[in-house]
Amino acid sequence: MGELRNTHFHSGIDIRTNNIIGLPVLASKSGYISRITVSPSGYGNVLYITHPDGNTTLYAHLDKFSGPVAAFVLQEQYRQKQGDVDLFFKENQFLVKRGDTVALSGNSGSSSGPHLHFDIRDPNNFALNPLLVESFPEITDNLPPAIEKIALKTLDINSRINDRFGRFEFYAQRVGQNFILPVPIMASGNIGVEILAKDKLALKSRFYGGVNYIEMMVDSQLVFNQSIDKINIAETRSIYTLMDFKTLRTHGTRFYKLYVDDGNDLKFYDKSPGRGKIKIDPARASKVRITMRDTYGNTSNVSFSLKPSAPSRNAKLLEPLKNAVEYDILENVMMVSAQPCATDSNRAIVYSKAGQQTIGPDYANAFRSVYLIDLRKDIPDSIVVCGKSIVPHIRVSVPPGRDYSYYSDLIDIQFPDKALYDTVYLNVDTQITADSNEVYTVGPRTAPLDKSISITLRPAKPLTWDKSLAVYRVNGRAYTYLGGGWENGGIHFATREFGQFVVLRDTVAPIIKPVGVNNTAVRFKIRDNLSGIATFEASINGQWLLMHYDSKTATIWSEKLNKAEPLRGDFKLVVTDLAGNEATYTHKIF
């Protein structure tokens, strides 16, 4: 409960089934089945039971439903002629008692292995911590949370950590059940603390949970408190404000921020006296103590010291640069790093709409010079250092909390209200690749979006639009289908992520590979090379036949309405991809 995932908080608890599918799932309390959803993604096959106390329990990633409700769901799938259904039931329609078998455990939806996901929801659809609501004598947890790394981050242009601006990670050293940073960290200005921490139940287990209770003291004064007891299912995407999103995107690690950042409206900080940001006392060291606690009260501490050190232009710990010039954007600051050169005393020339400005490095050593530019005051068009130039392609700063529209000759972007958590310095660019594809860059990939934004692309090359064309997000060497349509000379599409986009044509039909075809059942592997599977439809002698789908294994299989009646006659399967390409398989079953 509360564990950090890439796009959401994990709600409820996961119950292992030792890699077995088909174990009986029992109703934890009496009540009535209020909802059933069948989907190839997310929770997969999921069943909800509402109880007299107003709470609802949720049982997810099921293989099959049991009892009269299973027959009802199957009838409804055949009536609607679709496998994906979302069904709601009346209070007295399907009553269950505590201990009744309501389903069989499985691996459906986005499950990464056979298990049962179990949630308890209150009447407002908040997910509660099951370990607080119910007693689980099967669970033994004597281990406190453990920390792997501590990250310190400068929160404004005048702050420093070990004479540097940016975000820096440190490995924690274990001392018994607790952890320390053995040497003081030099710091000045306003600092944010982040931790990479996990909570295991058993020493040798590879499974772990989140750290729901975190407290930070500075010089024995409470500055931050996080308590995750319940989760608003409607706003789990706000996890992007609790985690360091940029680090998640670039390194795949999920750090808890021990400060309440801009745009963070989560209700986990009621006991925090402030926002958790540390202002370094220039006269004495700041003693930091972080306490982590799990649901069972197991506690561990992390201690370290922040030693005041006034910003210096001589930064001894700067390592050599791989490239002649590099840049990064942290919050409202552009940090430009360059290999030193003697010809112009390491001066940088900044070009912007306001004119030309020459600046010196904010700090440097023999390996690199670092220049800090406050983007709230001026947005550079280009920066030239030691004869090398960078062009960030930042067109405008987009404020959070209101509608905003950006227009240009090649790209238009509409931001709805509250699409952003914080100000975004919007970079927009186009490039032609070696294979003549036009790649559009829209926004920094390391900035999260809460809502989808609408984008219009105007290709430089003439384009005749048809259904085989679509916009795709570039993910390394892979592509994610986004769709789109042609209107008024432009391609319109929506995205909930910044990144690079390209228009590609898909004219290749899906592949259908038979696994087993007989009069008991049919099973196939179905795959598509680019846009992805959109629909599949099977029939026997012209009558619709239900096919289940597991996207993880790319497998579909049949389920008959009448189990006693064999599949016999003309079988037909049509698989269509998102670009409209069709593949057909026919077979006469005897």
C-alpha cells in the first residue's frame, strides 16, 4: 500500500499465489457483488464486493469468476458481443457471505505474475491501507524500512551543495538498523532532501513495499511529515509531484521528496509544519534526522550533517566533461557546462530577444566552467562558450494553473487548465532523420503532465493523409501509437507526455498464428508490427464467439456460451490493427 509505481501509487496489497493460477478467492466479508470489470489491461478481471459498513473490497487480476455471477457475465458478453465489459449490479442481485468463493486467482490485465490484488475502498472511493483496517495473522513483519540513497537538491539559483548547483546522490551507510552519511555535506541556501527507500517483510525476499511514514527533523525541529494511510484513486497521477520525476525518467529510480514541491496538492502532509525545504544556517551545521516507519511500527533512522559553506567560484570537485558544451534545466535555472578555454577567459555570450549579454562562470575549476541562467528573467535563444554553441529551442515559458495556447508555423499546442504541475520552459523543434522522417520535439521529456494536451503538426513535406498514417511517440527504438487526424492542413492529436513525435505509415496487417484449433476451443497468438492490435472478432457458422485476450502473451482463446456444445463448422477470425489493416484466418472445424 502506497508503494511508488511509475504512473501511480500502489493501492491495497498484493497476495502471492506461488505462481499458481486457479486458487479459490474468498469474500473477506459478507455483502453483495456491486461491480465486475473485464479488461486486457489494468486490473484485468476484477470483482467488487460492497459491505454493510459502506466499504468495498476489490479482488483483481482474477482468472475466472465463480457462481451465478460468472454465468451472468458470460451471458452479458454474448449479449453485447464484446469481451471487455464493465457491469454494475443491484444491492440484492448477487449476495455473498464471508468465506464464499467468488472467483479463482489469476494473472489477467497488467499483472506481472500470478497473484491476487486486494483493495479496501471507502464510500468515497479512497483506497485504505488493508493492514490498518483488517488483521492479517499470516503476515510477520519485523524489518524496518531501509534506505539506499539520499539525494540533496539545490532549490534556487543561489544554493549550493559541495560548491555545486544541481541534484546529487549519496549512498547511505548502515549502522545496525539505522543509516548515516559518514561525512558532513557542504551546503548553502535552500536545500531539498530526497530518499530512495524500501520496506521489506522478509530478509531474503525480492518483494518490498513503500515507506508510508516519513518524518524529517532539522536540529530537533520537525520540518516534514508524510503519512500515507489512504489514497484518492482519482488523483494517483499526482505521484509525479511526490517523486523526483526527472530522476524517474532518466534513471528509473523512485525517490521520495521530503519537501512539498510546487503543484503537490496531495493530502499526506497534514502534520508537516511547513513545506520541508531546509534553509541552511550560515553560522552552524544543521543536523538532519529522517525517521522511517512501516505499518507495523518497525522504525529506522537516517542521520547526516549539512555544514554551511558560502558559495565559491572555485569548485574543486568538478569532474571533466565528456562534451565541449552541455546544458540542463533544473526548476527555473539553465545550467551550462563547458570545457575551459583561455582565449576568452571562459566568458559566455548569451543571445536572447532582449539582446546580447556576456557572462562569466558562476563557478569553475580546471576541468569545467559552469554558468547559471535564471530563466524567469530571460530565455536564451543560444549560448556561445569557447567557440561552441548550444541552441535550447525554448520558445516560451508556460505557466501552470490556467489554459495556455502556443502557436507557430509548424506546431500549435493547447494546454488545458491544470495540465501542468509547474512552469514548463517549452522547447519545440523539428528535424529530418536519415530515413526522411520528420521528428517533432515538443516539451522536455522530464516534465510531467497531469492532463492531455492537444497538438497540431504541419509537416514541411507534402502529405496525403489516410487511415494508414498516424502520430507515434518515439520511445528509444520503439514507437507508441497515438493516432491523430487531418484537418485544416494539419495533423491533430493528443498526448499526456512530452517527448518526440513522428508520423508513420502502417500498411502491414497483423499476424495470426494458430496455437490450437479443435471442437473444444481455439487459441491463437496475434501480433502487429507497428500500430498495435485494435480489435479481434471470431465467429463459428456466422455466430459471434467470445475470445479472451492476454496482451502480455499476445494470446487469445475462446469461451463458448454453451459449454456442452462443440465448436463445429466454419470458423473465422478477423484481427484489425489501429491503422485499419486486417488479417483473416478461416478454418473448418470437424
